[in-house]
Amino acid sequence: MKQILAGEGIQLTRSLGQSFLHDANHLRRIVDAAEVARADQVLEIGPGLGPLTELLVERAGRVLAIEKDARLVRVLEQRFQPLLDRGDPAFELVHADALEYLRQRPTNWGEWKLVANLPYSVASPILVELAQADSPPQRMVATLQLEVARRLLAAPGSSDYGILTLLLQVSYEPQGWFKIPSTCFFPEPDVDSACVALSRRPEPLLPPARHLAFAKLVKRSFSQRRKMMLKLLKADWPDSTLARAFAEAQVPAQSRAEQVSLEQFVRLTQHLAPDSCCGG
């Protein structure tokens, strides 16, 4: 990696979260965790210099790689030139900001898998964007900062449990994770990393039409973690509506958001936003 970067005169940009995983064993573990097979379509965001991309192209039927850095796009074009020259449908390389791409080009991701060492600076919004899509990927396997990984896996009552936990877990079930030492990256990041596997729920807890209402409820509830959730929600709903919803969802009136389970948030959404269910 050092030779390639030096040869191309590339200095990595920390603001983009550019730390590249080079350890072959962990790269294989990521692909194995995604259960990539020849029938799969795979979305990779932030391919960097392409070591994970190479494994994905070998195993998957189709790979769409999105890279923001034009310098790295040139490296990838050279590395995968034979595939690109013959217009092989098994590999497509897109030069774009991934978050803008996802927002501006709504896609049915239902038959896709996300497999990526996500740029740490945008990992959370990318995962949320995909999870809240009308047809989210069937599986998402991503390398993240360890602290972000813990938030994805968190349970009620823990300090890691919060907005990100709920926005992902309403659509996905955590399937496992493993830690990746900083020495496996170049340059070595200042934070620990982990790979997390998430599998789309067989039956959605809420229809897509209710996801915005769910997100609004969750964000308001966690806007001040130390305050009682009921008091915070009075900014959006009348007292009588809240009292009825909390009773029906079996949420104690004194609860703080971190004490309320995913299932309770789902029930609250169903009671507080009944008009958003249509079309789901």
C-alpha cells in the first residue's frame, strides 16, 4: 500500500477517514461474514485501493464500488482495468460521494448486500440511509469504529444504546462482530475498529411509511438523555395522547429513553403516528 500511494503521489486525507485495511485474514473474515456467493449483488462503499474489492469480485456475481476520492478512483481503474475495458457487468466503479449517491438515486437494494470498510467520517449516516430505504439490503457487513459498532449492538439500559441503535435495529438484527486491531490498517487509526454483521429482519417491525415517524420519536426522546422521555415528547404531542400511548405501550411515565426497548418504541410509534401507516 505504501508503494502504491507513494508511486501515485497520494497523501491520505484523515478528514475522509482514510485508513485502509490490509490484513488478508481479516479481509477474508469480512467476506465470510457477509456470506458472499456467486448469486449476490454487492455494494461496496469506500473501496480505497481495492483489496476487499478484489475478494468480492472473485466471489460475487456483481459488485458496485463507490469511491469519493478521484485519486483512488484512478488506482482502482488501473487495478481492475481488464474488467472495466471489456464492460464486464460483474464490476462497476462509480466516482461519487456515497451519501449523495444513495440520496439522489433511490435504488431497490432488497436483493443486495453491503460489504464495506466504511469511511469512519460517514459510516453512521450511510448505514441509516440504507436501513431506512424502502427496500434495504438483505445483509450489511461493515468495518467501523469500535464505539460505533457497540452502538449498533447495544441493549436498553447501556450507555451505548441510543438513536443509532434503534434506527438500525428496527430493520436489522445483529448477527455477530469481531474486533480488528489498528495494526491491520494503513495508516494506523487512532481508534479501535470492529466488523459488524447485520441481517435484515424477516418481517419488518414497521412498514417503510412509518420509519420517519419512528425516527422523529426516537430523536426527540434522546434529545436530552437525562430528562424523562415523556416531558421531551410534549413538544410534539398533547398530554392526553402521550398518556394513552405510554399506557398502551406499557412504558412507565418516568422512563428515560435509554430504558425503553425497541419493541416499546415501535408500539409508541404505532399509537402516536397512526396516520403514517398507509401505503406500507
